[in-house]
Amino acid sequence: MAKKDYYETLGVSKSASESEIKKAYKRLAMKYHPDKNQDNKDEAEAKFKEVKEAYEILTDPQKKAAYDQYGHAAFEQGQGAGAGGFGGFGGFGGGAFDDIFSDFFGGGRGRSQTTSRGNDLQYNITLTLEEAAAGVSKEIKVPTWVSCDTCHGQGAEKSSDVVTCNTCHGSGVVQMRQGFFAVQQECPTCHGRGKVVKNPCKKCHGEGRVQKTKTLSVTIPAGVDTGNRIRLSGEGEAGLNGAPAGDLYVQMQVKPHAIFERDGTNLHCEIPINIALASLGGEVEVPTLNGKVSLTIPPETQTGKMFRLRGKGVKSLRGSTIGDLYCHVVVETPVNLTSKQKELLKELAESFKADKSSKHSPKEKSFFDKVKKFFE
Ligand SMILES: [Zn+2]
Ligand SMILES: [Zn+2]
């Protein structure tokens, strides 16, 4: 099948801006929407798919560049393989119409929707840093609407109790005259469904859905961070009268950690060491997400010195790279000293004083040299 040029499909020039492409798409999507094409639904849907595909390619900079260079050949392999080297175009059935209309109307589903698709839901999940870094499977309980199992979402006692709506004759819309104009509106009798229930199901009172707390298992991939969300398609509220369910969005929130501060895939932590270790050097145990490791502190280490432990950070959510752990040294002034310790320090202070070169505190010496010059 020879495919039509994407630009031609949308009726825009090759130099059209993104907003021009969006505008053209919106106009055509409205034109070919199945609700407005009751007489030739199949043809309209085919057109709609073409338009949607063209739009999806031309508004994705990467795909657009590929298309401009290679034409349709850029996507043929992927499409044949099903999923698509460019991520595929998504399913055209069912939710395709809902998706674009929610894009345009800011999620205003249900308002002008004739299918009464179920609402999307958001579930906020709090994770520890360890869970976010390693990935975790969580069971969540979501209060929602599910399809009624007595009537299988039909809302009727028997399937013969679902009949075509008399007001709109099954189209779900009615024409209203306003002066010279004919305005299409959702049918007030069937609320756009095109069908009415004569004998409503007793369990769901004809709604086709009932309230229930659903238990779901969510697999959270390694590397997620606050703000990431997972979409569980079709796990939102069930629609009215058997209409498609909405989606469930699981929103991540990673709790602050007692030791580590996260910055993307890198972690930071403070390592306090005493003056003896800082002066003489030695080993110190530092924590990582996968247990303790030994860190060598070289002699004469100062506060602020940073040691990088490669690969001890967090795995990136996309890709296989792993961040690093940055250990920031803080030299701690000793407190709660015994008289013996005080004696030792006094002795140390005396020995510093005796050494006139001040070579043990080069920073201090240079500072006081500057102070001296300043007042001269
Ligand atoms: Zn029912
Ligand atoms: Zn109706």
C-alpha cells in the first residue's frame, strides 16, 4: 500500500511549524471523529488513523528528521516488526480517540465524551531510597469503580434489555437548531451511548460498574525518582455501561534518606573523621546502598576533601549507567575531652608553637601574613 505523504495528509507545507501542524491535526481530527461520521464510520476512522500517524511523526523531532530524510522507509522495518524501532505508534483501537481529545481539552474527559470512558486515577506511592534505587514490587489498594460482574458492564438485567435509544436512534447525538445553525449535542436521553437500559441491573443500578477497592501489584523499575510516574493502562475507573476504563497513574515520591542525598544518579554523603585520622591517614568504613566499603583517607586530609566511589550511586532509569557516590570529608573538632586528652593536645600545641616555621598550618600562616600586610 502506497502511503500518502505525511505533510499532504495534514495539508501543511514541509516548512510548517509545530503549532501549524498541531492546528491542522486538530481540525482534521475533529472532521474525522467517528461521532461526526456516523454514516461512513470505517472510512472516517481510516482517515483519522492516517492523520494521527502523520501528526505523531511530524511532532516528534527525531521521527520527523528521520521522515524528512528517508520518507516512509524510515519506519517500515519497525512497523513490520510490530512494536516499531521508533517505539511504534500505539494502538489505534479503543483509546486512540480519547487520548488525543484529552490532549487538546486538558483531560476534559466526560464533558463532551460520548463514550463515558472511566476516569483516570492517580495513586501516590512513597518509596525509600533503597527501594527506588533497586526497584521494588509494591501492592497497592486503590478505591475505584470496577465493571459490574453481574451484568458484565451492560447495566441491564438481560442483554435483551439494552435497546437502541429512541431520541437519537442510536447515534448518541442530537441536532439542535439555533437560528440558522444546526448544533450537535450529546443525546440527553442516553448521554451519548446510543442505547438505553429498559430493566436496570439491581447490583449496579444500571451503571454497569460498582465501587470496589482494587488490589494491584505494581512493579517499580530500578532508578525511579520523585516525580516519575507509571501508567497502568486500563486500571483506572471502569467506564459507565461497559465503556473503556481509564488509566491509573502511579506517582513516585522518594523519601529523604538519613545518610545519602540524591542528585539524579549520583549520591552524596558526609564522612566525619577525627583530627588524628585526618592528620595521620588511615581507613574508614563508609556506607553505600549495597553495604559498607573501606575508604583510604590519605595523611593530611582536610575538611571538604571529596572522594568519589565509582558506580556506587543509583542506576539510571533509562539506560544502564550507574552513578557515583561522593564522600565529603568533614574533620570534626574533638569534644568531651578527658583531662589526659587535653594534656596531650596541650603538648601538641606547645610543639607547634616551638616550631617557628609554622609549616604544620600553612593556611593559617598564609592567612595571618595577609592580615599583617593589610594593616601595614
Ligand atoms: Zn450490573
Ligand atoms: Zn440517545
